[in-house]
Amino acid sequence: MTLPILPLLLFLLPLPAAAAGNDQDTQLLRQSAGAWLEQRAAAEWPDVRARAETGGVDERLRLPSCRGLQFSLPLGARLGGAGSVKAQCLAPVKWSLYLSFQMRLSGPAVVARRELPARALLGDDDLEIRVIDFDRVQSDYLSDPQLAIGAHINQRLAAGQPLLAESLSRPPAVNAGQRVRVVARGAGFSVNQVGSALNTAAAGQPVRVKLLSGRVLQGIAQDDGSVLIRP
């Protein structure tokens, strides 16, 4: 569902009366805010196309024309989805206001090449990359099919439907209490030891291992059931 674009949210600083014909062009203000948001999104997600729509400004509001305009996002705000952006004038008269915005993102993502039933084991022929419109946070989507190969999907996928990271499940490569081979690798050396896994983990997930000496290390579970430790 498309969220409505809200009007001006907040006017922070009191303004002196502006001279006639010297008002800020609010349409230009909205365009500048949208361009700034799209530039921020392009810097954060280079492969993603961003389109920002900004909310309107109350026509009764008269702002002095600005020569030193700056934009910023509230602390903790996300670029994806809906939010507000702060426009601040530094000269010749200081003023600031918030504009609502709706950010629409599109970009490459892993999708089902054909209809896939729930609990299907994913292989190379099941997935492909397409450019889609993102309805969720961009990080929820997969950008590389290899990240899903060998995993099961928790729900049915229609052909062309994007594959979300949260819909994947992998069989455990290491089970808690299992005796495992621990491989420590660094620059120019590799050492093998034996230990006991303290938690269950799929390949690529962190696992804690207790060595025969009693020392506890954390590594990454591997497809072959070993645990890789990097210094």
C-alpha cells in the first residue's frame, strides 16, 4: 500500500516578514530536497535507483529567499520508505522546516525463476537476478543467488517473486555437543585441532567451540562440518 505524502510537518524558527517578491520558491525547495535525498541514497546503495517524492508546503507560509540552504535527516532516520527531511536556511535569514518524503527504491535482487513450493531445496536453476521495486528495506533482499544455493525456502514463491533473506533456512552444519575439526588459519600457517561445538549453526554462521585444552574459541561453521578460526 502506498503511503500518502504528508504536508509540512514542523516549522522551527520564527521568521520576520519577507519582502514582497522575495519569498522562497517552495517548489524549488521540494525539488532540491528530493535531489539531496536521491544523492544520499545513491551513495549508500550504488546499484539501487532512488526516486524521492517530497510533501507540499503550506501555501500560506512565507519564507525569505535562501542563499545558504542545507538538508539533513533526523538522528536514526532511514532513507528507505517514508520519513522527513530537515531544510535549514543559513543566510541571509535563518529558518528551518521539515518536509515529509516517500522514497521509492528499485534495483537488482534474487527472484524465483519459476514457481517454487515451500521447503524446496534451492539450486542454481531455481533463481535469477532481476531489477525489481523494493517494498521493504533494501537489506532484506538478496543480491547474489549463491547466498541461497543449498538452502530451503520457508514459503511458496511464485515465478518472479523476490527471495528474502528471512525466508531461508539451512540444515545445521554443526550441532551442539558434536566433535568437530577446528581449523585455525592465518598468514602463512594453518593449524588443525579437535574440539566440541557449544551451539548448533548452519554453514556461514558463528559457532563457539571448546578445545580439548578447555579454551573456548569462536569461529564460522563450514559446509563440511569443520569450524574455521581466523586470528
